[in-house]
Amino acid sequence: SASVRVTSGAQGPPRSRGAPRAPSLSSGRSQPGRRGRSRRSRRVAATGERRMLATRVFSLIGKRAISTSVCVRAHGGVVKSEDYALPGYVDRRDYPLPDVAHVRNLSAGQKALKEKEKASWSSLSMDEKVELYRMKFNESFAEMNRSTNEWKTVVGAAMFFVGFTALILIWEKYYVYGPLPHTFEEDWVAKQTKRMLDMKVSPIQGFSAKWDYDKNEWKK
């Protein structure tokens, strides 16, 4: 029939076996999905590479730190630090005799003077006695008790910071803070006080307890 012929004509001529197939809508729709999966796989691979690189760097740093500590322990002379557990010298009025002498490493002349000290002190001159004293102590009691000008520095620094803070407060008052609100005006405060008295705020021991309602004045 005519309807059959029109329908068959709309379908087009039959496709031969060797002719290429036209791209379908389903194949075109699958391309974005493949691209998304490929991008996701590339991101996962890049993240894995960064993690491997960070792990490698941290492992190298750890090995370097361990090797350095081993070298320092094996060679005690490489790093020399002050042993604060040993007694030290300090000038204090309440501790007049320190545990160690002020000068520990004596020169050749000081060693000779220490040997001369073992003999009679009448053979020592005044300068030699003073030198022996300085080898044992850094300051005398008179030097420790003398006044210093350190208080001037402390007072000057304190006054400087107080003045600087005052300048900041003055600047904020004129250029930062706005005018006082109207609630600070005398009329407003008077009306507010009258309102609180009318409401009898804290009538037992508070605000209203100090007001004489009969005489309409504050209690004396």
C-alpha cells in the first residue's frame, strides 16, 4: 500500500555490509563520561605521585637527622655545649663564696703568682694581692653594693610607653569615637531616674530604697 511505501522510503536505502556505520547518539553521549573517568584517573595518579614524593622527602630527612645524631654521639668533639649542671661563678651578696673561681684558665704569670701565694704573704705586693683577689672574685662587696643608673632607664622607658598610650587615646577620642549618645545628657538621665523611681526598682536595698516617696527627695 501507499502507507507502507512511504514508511519504507523514509527509512532510506538498505545499508551494505562494507559501508561505515553512522555515529549514534548513544556513542556521542558516552564520550564525556570517558573523558571524566580519564581526568579522574589522572588526578588520582598525580595525587599518588605527590604522596610518594612527600614520603620520600620525609624519609630522607629522617635518615639525615639520625645519621647526624649518630655522628655527634660518636665524635664528642664535634659539638661542644656548656654543661650547666656543673657549678658556676656568680656575684651575689647573699652567697659570698662561689663554688668556683672567677678565672679558671690561668695564664703562665697567674700560675706563677698562685705558686708564690703558697709562701708567706709578706713577700706579696699590694698589686699582687689585688690580682689574686681578682682571680678568685670578679667584684668586691663595695662594687656590688654601689648604686647604678639602671633605674633611670626603667623609669624613662615606662614614661615613654605611658605617653605613647596617652597620645593614642587622645587621637582615638578626636578621630575614632563619635559624639556621646543622647542618653548621657542631664535631662535624659533625670527622666530615666524618675522613671526608675516610679517603677520602684530594687525597693528593698537598692535604688528605690534610698528615695523618700513621702517627701519626694533622697533619704538623708
